[in-house]
Amino acid sequence: MHNRLALALVAVFHIAFGSTADAQTLVVKDAWVRTAPPGAPTAAYMTIENESTTPAKIVRVASDDFGRAEMHETVMKKDVASMRPVDALEVPARGKVTLAPGGLHLMLYRPARAYGPGDVLHLTLHLEDGRRIPVVATAYKGRPADHAH
């Protein structure tokens, strides 16, 4: 009898408050990769939303479609843009991080296969807590908005 009561209370708590995993949800939207000449590096962009009440930290990115992937930011010094790697991307609680041209982005090196506009590429975001977030990105020659009809 006590076990049934305990299980019922756990179920009610889960329904009312959600589980820990539910409370730490990242949602990736509008992921895309810029096409590049064969073998050339490229960049990936997206919006990462955190539906959780706690911040999330992305510490690594990987892809079977590329030999190496890194998190970068574009910085301006005396009207000259340059890129530099970042160790992590922090997604604030109930907030978002936008990866876009001229700002934060993912650099992708050594493509494993030829790809072109409209092709789908796969990335994985690795979080500090061990979770992995799969990302499906579409390749575009320019920004996706440039291709809207």
C-alpha cells in the first residue's frame, strides 16, 4: 500500500512540475549551413532556445559530415573582422543564443562528402552535463531568407 502511494505521489509530482530532463530542454531552430567550394571550410548558424529555468552550456560540437567542428565568434578590431574560437556557448535560462553571420557561429572543416543547396547535414551539440542535442541543418548558398519565394 505504501509503495502504491509513493508511486502515485511521484507521478503527481512529475505531472505537476515536470522531470529534471524536461526542465532542461534546448530547442534548435532555423539551423543552416552555408555552401562552400568542395573541401573548403564553412559555417553553420541557428537559434538555440533554452526552455529550462537553468542555464545550459554547450562545450563542444561534432559532426559526421565534417572532420572537425568548432565554436567561433567574429570580432571587429579597427574595422577588421576576425574569428576566434570560443570554449563554450552559454544559453541563459528561459533565453536564447543566436548563431548568425558576423557573430557567433560554428566553423565546419573538412567536409566528409560533397553537398550543395538543399542538402541536409547533421551536427551534434555536446552539453556540459553530458547531454547531446542533435541538429539537422539545411545547406544554402546564401542566407535562407535569400531563397524564400
